[in-house]
Amino acid sequence: MRNITPAEVKNSSLQQLNALCEQLREEIFRTVSMCGGHLSSNLGTVELTVALHRVFDFPRDKIIFDVGHQCYAHKLLSQRAELFHTLRKEGGLSGFPKREESEYDCYGTGHAGTAISAALGFAKARDLNGGQYEVVALVGDGSFHNGLVFEALNSLRILKTRILIVLNDNGMSISPTVGGSHEVFEALRSGNACDDDVRLFERYGLTYMGVVNGNSLEELLPALERAKEELKEGSVLLHVSTKKGLGYPFSENAPTETHGLSPKPAPKREYASALGEELSLLAQRDPRVVAVTAAMTDSLGLRGFFNAFPSRAYDVGICEEHAAVLSASLAAAGMKPYYAIYSTFLQRAFDEIVHDVCGQDLPVVFCIDRAGVTGPDGETHQGIFDLSYLSFIPNLAIGIPANIGEFRAMLRASVDYAAPLAIRYPRAGEEGSDAPIEIGKSEILHSSTSDILLIAAGERCLDLARRLLERAQRSGFSFTLVNLRFLKPLDVELLQTLSQKYIVTLEDNVLCGGLSDAVNRFFLNENRTIANFGYRDCFIPQGEPDSLARKYGLNEEEIWRTLEEFHARG
Amino acid sequence: MRNITPAEVKNSSLQQLNALCEQLREEIFRTVSMCGGHLSSNLGTVELTVALHRVFDFPRDKIIFDVGHQCYAHKLLSQRAELFHTLRKEGGLSGFPKREESEYDCYGTGHAGTAISAALGFAKARDLNGGQYEVVALVGDGSFHNGLVFEALNSLRILKTRILIVLNDNGMSISPTVGGSHEVFEALRSGNACDDDVRLFERYGLTYMGVVNGNSLEELLPALERAKEELKEGSVLLHVSTKKGLGYPFSENAPTETHGLSPKPAPKREYASALGEELSLLAQRDPRVVAVTAAMTDSLGLRGFFNAFPSRAYDVGICEEHAAVLSASLAAAGMKPYYAIYSTFLQRAFDEIVHDVCGQDLPVVFCIDRAGVTGPDGETHQGIFDLSYLSFIPNLAIGIPANIGEFRAMLRASVDYAAPLAIRYPRAGEEGSDAPIEIGKSEILHSSTSDILLIAAGERCLDLARRLLERAQRSGFSFTLVNLRFLKPLDVELLQTLSQKYIVTLEDNVLCGGLSDAVNRFFLNENRTIANFGYRDCFIPQGEPDSLARKYGLNEEEIWRTLEEFHARG
């Protein structure tokens, strides 16, 4: 698709704009079919985006997308249409707003709930500097459950500035939207609100305007013009109702399945399926087992569990912190909670992991999916920090299964483990032995009489280690290979038996604060020669996971050269 | 004071209960005067606590205190009166609820906003297990701004359980309460609410009851009985209005100053004063400078700044996450934000530090007070994790000033530093040279020809290092002493010049993920002998800071023995 100028959007007739919407929808559908990405949320907000570009003057005016699942049409309308075929590819356009990509993306997002806070910052800076621009935060109703959104709303009066919040209400977040905030929106949307719910927003310092059909330019354009006018007086909340996935019947009817699409079917088996299967089995045997998620039931593999144990399964919406405290308190009251979440989103619950779960030594199990490099979603979605932000927390055990079988074994072992436990795993992998394991015990996968030891954990690193071992054997040498399995507690007993002079560590995490630091500390002053491989101290952009891993620190050739050197020296 | 049995509270007349309240108030005042602690919030909730103990049956029923600043009367009424004189002392009663201390404390707190989430967990576990108990969350109005509270409220309908939330509204958090939520409570309290604000709570699945004078047993007892009755049908919010500091005119009139009391005047100068002075000077020269805090303006030393630059100073309430995103976006819009906060509370903003500030490489300065062991507030308030949770975040520089002078110099250097910067410092210390410094540059404090190198950072560790140096010199040897100053970026240039065989590191942080891991990595494979001193892998309980530091890893005698051994070997 060719680039479209802001002037074109400004000067088009309504008919032309409607045609443009169809064109954008085609382009989004075609590109997501090729590159993967977020389909239904982007299809639902095409008219809204066109209307915003018509009424406001970007990039002078600022727009901030909450999460960023709705920014494709914006990218297509802001000088990036010709690059849109590179969406989510290495070196290509990001699937999220990104400051370094375009001046039209004033603020990067990827995690939920940040847009209103960020809009307030831009608005306040404008006020202080005498700037002449408007600030718009586009927020989905799913994000409105997130605590950060309420913290920002609470600040509207404090900061005494003016922003426009467009609430994009499609009644869904990733899973169908749930909870009390939803009730408020539902009442507003259905016209059952009277003045009560509207007054709520006024208390926070917002003029409420709504509800507008967000898939109709005829309704949207005058509403946005009115909102822009109101904005001169103070902050405005424009409530827009959109249909997720509009324009593609498959997507309209299955908005959850089409929220995020992979470019092609995943070739491997997903850890999430194993989580669902094992948790269901555990729950059948042990009435203490409950599952907690933050709006990701399906992608974490828990749909079956939720169906089988509805009273013991809680999707609390995009409320990662609350999910952690809920888990802690369920554990304090005698239950055995499994809190399943993506690695990058668990960052939101960091304080609660420390303060509520580990500070009280409560037996919560964190099932941390999408650990390691994850790929096309880029910086905000890589799971490369979890070992670092968990490893120093007292009382917490950290398991890193070698494959899906070992993940199953860890889950089975976790039920009677009476302290906090985190298990971190990638999206997909291979099955493998599910023989029983003990929390905190490592495994020697291959013994060698050579003076080289390789310590790794997790499927990516152990696969790499096995390839290196075969290569070494073909080259006439060998090394001892240890599957560390648990970063905490370290298997001191086993590590003490390992006297090799040369040690190589591999981890699917940044080097600082992860597996290598723990191994280095263990062998401190023992006169070993150690080489650590993991990710460099930087944010890892989008790309194909294997390629990213190679590029940012887990490079087979580089590790091979180290092994060869150790072999030559040993 | 002698222990009081639950039966006594149940069987007393109203007159006797009122006398008991006076007795509790006396005891709290007397103990806080000796031991330090939270005075005004505890004085304000004496009647409320007595009424709760009269109407509910603890520990069978469960009570969860948000933050825990209001739990003293509860401790006095739950078999701990005779130990109350040990409040906040090493080995004594905690100033916060603590599971291991008493079965009456079912859930530990210390950070804000967790109580409703935790109450929901206890209630849900009860429902699943057929338990027979009620669950009460006592939440101050200050906490109600916190996002976690809204995440929990949003879950009331999802979890389909019953809890009683007692909103203790004293119109203050630590500083006077601010923001939109406050407007809602204010309207309710003043009777200007009509049905609108009440409806808000109903949307969330709560029956609203209020407002009750929380300092009158005559009003409280029937209200709690009614609430307990209503609780059979579903969740209830009882809105109670209390007077912070009631009973002691000094405390009533100065609730902010008497929120937390130290047992005796701090002997040293506070870093907070220097922060206020320097930021004000910077702000005079540079219009980009703005200050952000989360309900801690006074204790962070920023009252003067707020008075001098009201349009450039934002106290957003207990909203640590929002404060971080606001800072990030202010920086994205060209401002230079200083976000001042305590080390332990910044944990709440961890994801935003990663995702919003460092992920976008925005020049926010985090001024992290109360770093290191802090003392009598115990586990939930020690600042011993910040180096670990910050050190692996790409783009972030981390400064650890040696004294207040160096802190001033860092602040001055920070203004033109165009990337994220964290400065972590203890509460109090000594002045010292404020000569200009460069971000990322270390300093050799003492050079020696011996083969021993000591690397330390921060006032506690450098004081200790200096004492050890004097002691070494008295014993006829010496060592090179480096003030690392910045954990990131490491001063590679300087470190490379240091060829000593024996290295000792000192840090006022847990060992894992902090300064020692960075130093160990730097000297990896260089055949040095390294000894790391910092805190062990555990939560550090309450006590006197020097004593705790000694006990948990920074023991002068132990370090001295290591130095002697290195001297003997070298």
C-alpha cells in the first residue's frame, strides 16, 4: 500500500474516507495473514483511527495507544504504509508504537494500562512549556481494569491539565472482559446508566461523552469534533463502542482466537497445553489446587481447567498485581494456587512477589510462560529478565524445565512443595521424559573425563548444548553436560562434585543477575576458567527467536570456539 | 499493659469499652514515644478496632490491615499487650501485622493496597473449603488511590464471594489525600453524594453503608452489627470517618508530622534535606526540572520544592506505578523528572522502570531514599533489594553516593545526563565533599602498594571500609580502597588498572544481583581471590540498622579476619 499523507485524510470526502477504511482493513488483514500480529483489535479500530487522523493533527497533536494492539491503521496513516509488509519482522516495523520508529509514535507501549498516565505527562509538559497540542489516549476497555489506569484517573485533578481519553469499548480484552469496571461500561453502553456512572467520571475530573458507534465515521467525526471543543475546558472521556474483528466474519465471530495470530502454525508443541493437562490432573487429586490468570486463560492453556473447575479458576482481568496478592492470600488460607502468566507481564507483580508471596513464604507456584526471547512482538514482550528479577528474592525456588516432560514433572513435584516456586518456560518445545524430579536437584546429562563442563538450563540452551556436544564428539573431544534445572535452590551437592577446570554456562536470559552470576559465585576462588553465554545488557528488538538468540548472545559458533579453545588448553 | 482476653471485650459494658479505648490510647502513646512507630493513624482507629473485636470473633474471623499502620490496638487486644513494650525492637513485636507473630495476624502487610485482594483470597478459600468465618479488610482512604485496590474491587464480582471492607477515611494518607478518589469519598462523607457515588460501589458488587463516626463506639457497634448481617448476602463497604491522632492534641493538629515517629531525634543529617535543597537549586536554573512523588513529599525532603515550584511538583498519592509512567512521559515530552521514593516502595514500579523509562531510554532520575537496611519497620521496609532489581535493566545508570556531599554532586551531574539514572541512598549520613563528579566514574580513596583491594559503595560500606583501613594501618598493613560510586556503568577504565590479587567487596544490599556480582563478573578468570560481603539471601527483620547490618552480612570482625588472612597470604 502506498503512503498516505495527512493532507489526503483531511481533504477526503466521507465516501472517500469510508473507502480508505476498507483499504486499510484489507491491508491489515493481508499483512497479518503474512506476518502474524494482532488482527481483531486492529480491524475494529480502523474507522476510529481514520477519524482521529481527520480531526487531530498528528504528529503535532499526540496520540498514545494503550498496549498498542490497535496501532496498525495509525501506522498505515503515518508515512509507514510502504513499510507495512515488514511488520513484526527483524528490522521491520514494530507491531507496537515505538518512539524511534516515527515521530507519529510519541510514546511506546506494549504492556497494558500506561496510556492515560503517559498522556498526562505529555499534557503537563505542554502546559509548562506553552506548547500548542492536544493529547489523546486511546484505551481499550480491557485495560480499564488495570490498576495503573485508576492511578492515572486519580491524578487528573491533581495535575490540572487536559487530555482526551477515548475508551474503545469492544467488550473484550484478550479474553472476554470481566469484573466490576465492565459493569460500569456495560451500563453506560446499554443506556442503563442514568447519571450515576457518568457522575463517577465527573468526580475524577472528566467530562463524559458517549456512547458513539466507533465503526461509523458518520457518528465518530462529529463526536470527535465535539470532544475536541470540550477539551478546551478540561479533560474528556469519549466512550466509543467498536466491534472487534469487524469486516472479517471469521474474526468477528472468534475475536479471542484472532486476537493474536502467528504467521504460520507453530511447529512444536506448546508448554501451555501441558500446563492445562497437568493442572487439571493435579486438581482432580488435590482439592487445594486453584488457578489464577490475568486475562490470558486461553494462551496459557487453561481453558480446559476453567471449564472443568469453574469454582477453582480465576481470571481477574489485566490485573497482574491483584492476581499475585490473591494467590498469596489463597495460599495463606490453605489453598495451592498456580498463577500462570507471561514472563514480561509478571514484571507488573514484582513487588507482590517479594512482599506478599516470598516475604510470607507462601506456597504459590508461578507458571511463567513465554520466557526467553519470544520474537516478533519485540522489546516489550521478550521474557529475558525473569531469572534476574526473581533470583535474588529470598524463599523463592526457580525451576527451568529442559522440555515439556520435565515441565510436567516439575508441576507434579510442585504440589507438595511448601514454599514459593517459579517455573519459567518458553512457548513451545518438545515432549521428553516426565520421570519424577526433586525440587532443587540438577541432572548430569552427559559425563566426560575431559576438563570441560557445560552448565545450562531450559530447552533452548540444552538443545544448543546437545548440538555442541555432538559437534565436539565429532571433533574428537567431549564435555560434561549438566542440566541445572533449578537456579534456586542451587544443587550444591551435585555442583561440588564437578571439578572441571573449564566451565561454560548458557542461559536464555540477560547475563546480569541470572544463571551465570549464580554459577560464577558458586565457583568463586576455585581457579576455574568460566565463559558465560546469555543475552547482552540491552533490550532485544523484534525478530525470529532463534535469530535473535544467536545475535544477542547465544551464538553457537562463538560458544563452539570457546569450547575448542578450552579443549586446546585443557 | 496486661493482656486482654477476647471474652473481656465481648462482655464489657459500653462504658467499660470506652474506658478500654482510653487505656489503649495511653498505651499506644506511651509505647510510640519510647519505641517510635506510627502514632496518629493508630490513635485514630482505637474505637474502630475495639468495635471490630467486639462484633467479630478473631482469630476465627479474619482481619487484614491495609499497609498495617493501624494495627497497634489490634495487637493490644490479641494477647500481645504484655509484649507491646518490645514494639519495633529487634526480636520484639512487629509494627505491622505478621503471620508468624500471632494467629490473629492472618496476613502480613507493609506496602499499600493489598488488603482487599488478600481478603478476597481468604474469603474464596473459605467458600471452597466450607469454612465458617468472616473476612474484614480495613483500608485507609490513602490506599484507595492505589491501583491494586481497584484491581481487587474489579474482582469482587468475578470471585463471587463476600467480604467486609471497612474504609477508614481520615482524609489523610501520609500526606493529605489527593485526587479523584478523594472527591468520591469527600462527597460521600459530606452527604453530597446522592445515590450516584453509592451506585459506583454497587456496580462493583458492594453494598455501601456509611458514613459512621469511627471514633464513637455508640455509632460503630450497631453499624458493624448491621454490616455483619448484610455480609450474609454479599460484600459490604462500611465507610467510617475517623480523626487521625485523636486524643492527643499535638497529634490531632499535626497528623503528618506524627504519622511516623522515631524514638529519638536522628543524630545525623538526612539525605532528604539535601535532595530538597539541590532540586530547588536545579529547578531555578533549569525549567525542565520537575519532581514527582507518591504520597511522601515531606519524608523525601520535598516540601520546600513543592512550595517553591507548585506547578512543577506532583504528589500523585500512593500510586508508585503511575508516578513512574508520568515521569517517563514527562521526559518523553522534554522535561527532566526527578521521581523520589523509598527503595522498598519503588518495587511497585518495577515494570514501569523497565517498560516505560529504560525501554525508551528516557532521562528520568530515580531518587531512592531509605536504601540499605532501614531498621525498626522490618522486612517490608528494608531497602536491600534495589541494586538487584535495577542492575540488570538496560540503559539504567545506578549511582550510590558515599555521603551527602557526593549525593549533591550526583544530582548536579544528573541534570544533563540524557538517560535513565537511579541514585540510591540511606536515610541519614554525613555531609562531605560535593566536588563535581562524572556519571560512571569511580574514585580511589586510598592507594596502597599491598596486594589487597577493597571495593565498596554507599555511606555505610565506605564508613566500614575506612574503619577497616585505619585498623589495618594500626596493624601495619594497608589496602587500596575504591569508592565504586556507580554500579552502572562500571568504571571499566579504572577497574582495569587495579591488579591486586585479593579483592574484598562491601555492599548494603543482598549479595545476589548487586555490586559483588558485577565486580566478580568484571574480574572473572583473572585469578583474583575475592571475598564478597553483603546481605544473605533472606528477609531481614526489624532491629537497629547497625546491628542488623552486622548480623546479616556486614560484620566488621568477619571482614577484618578476611583482610588479615589476605594480608597473611599476600
